[in-house]
Amino acid sequence: MAAPALDPVSTADRLAAAGERVTRQRLLVADALAAVGRRVTAQDLYDRLRRRDPRIGRATVFRTLEALVVAGVARRLEQDGHVYGYVACRPEHHHHLACDRCGRVEEIEEAYITPVAERLAADRGFKVDDARLDFYGLCARCAVEVGSVSSSG
């Protein structure tokens, strides 16, 4: 599933709960990020927002993205060239599948990761308290388009 549209009320609540200020511009940035539906760089998001609101500043967009990450409203994903892309996130704990070709990001549930944490506990005695995993590769559509679907990893 792609990143869902964010509810402005829950976005405001999540910002406030994280100790971040709730402003019209922050909600505008969060809404624009959710509307993109894929990983987007801060500069690309700024360019999109400038078309809607020419008064919004570049620094505002960049700082707001970081505030959204702190509040759990967005996630920062690494891209080639040491550039970050951002994606809107729902509040539940989850992980990401990020397509290197089209930029699409899917959220996956914790249930995919639980067996790994359980095995680490059994094999290594390590108790996982938190995990943030992002898997990079090709989404199903891009894999089909480039003909690289395989059952091996």
C-alpha cells in the first residue's frame, strides 16, 4: 500500500504530541508530502509547494520535513548520492519497501519483521525493542517492466 493521505487533525495531534509547533505551513507541507504518494526530495517538494503557495520559503519546507520526521508523520529514506527522500507515514509502527526505479514507497506491517526479532531472541539472546527497516529494490510493477522478477533474494 502506498503512503495514505494524512488526516490534518491527526497530523496536528502528532506534531503537538512530539512537542512540535502546529502551523498552517507545517500542515501544508505534510499534506503535500502525502499527496505525492512516493519518495520525494525536500527540493522537489519545495518546488511543488511554490506552485501552490509562492510565499512559502525553502528553509521552511526543509525544517518542516525534519519536524515531521521527529513527530513520526514522515520518514527520511536514503537515496543515491547521499540525498534524502521523504515519505508520509501513518502512525502505526511499520517499515518500508522503497522502489529505486520509480520512487514508490509501500508501508509494510510489523508482522513481516516479527519473525526476525523472534529468531534474534532465540539464536542470539537479543531482545529487540525497536526496529526501523527500509528495503530498497524494485516494486512489483517496475520488476515486471524490467523483467527481473525472481523468487530468490
